[in-house]
Amino acid sequence: MISWIPSEMRWLYGQVRPFLRWHIASFFCISAGSLLALFAPLVLKWLIDVVLPGRRIGLLISAVGLIFMCYQGSAVLTSLGSYLTVLAAQRLALDMRLRLLRHLDTLSRTRCIAALRTMKILFS
């Protein structure tokens, strides 16, 4: 590894790496939702400049449908991205807790009690 990166960051990267694809998927969902939200004003511009002056009913219904789909798609994609972020974070926390319990299981009884006392102080 690169020596100028702090050891804590290297440790954190090792912990997050199994869940990195969920974070990447979350990033793409939130980005796509944001781009979809930016598309709605363009449809409104088209509606005002082209459809309404031309009095085209078919295009008016299409424009309203597109605006609706833009806002709903944006909400769905952003929510999915947030869900994936929370899911990855909770899986990471569970994984770290399980590793800690496995480590405590390997310790002797005296060392385990001392470690539990330390954890009680840290997490109280």
C-alpha cells in the first residue's frame, strides 16, 4: 500500500471494500435521479414554447406524462440510492460487530472480561 495514506484510512478501506459495489450503485442511483429531476424543466420549456402555442392536445398529454415520470422517477431513484447506502452501512456495522465477537471468543476468560469492561466504558 501507499505509505503516505494513514493506517486508519487503509483499515477503513479494507472494511468498506466488500460493500463498495453497493455504495457505487447508490451513487449511480442518486446521480440518475438528480439528472432526471433536471430533465423536467426542459420538458416544461418545450411545453410552453412549442406545445401550447401550437394547441396540440396529444403532445400536451405526452408532456404532462413526461413531467410526471421525471419527478416520480427522480424520487424513486433517489430513494433507492439512499436505501442502498443505509443497507451497506448496516451490513458493515454488523460485519464489524461479528468480527469483534469472534475475536472475543478466542480470548481467555480473564482477557475477555477486561475487554468487555473496556467496551462497556467506550459504548456507554
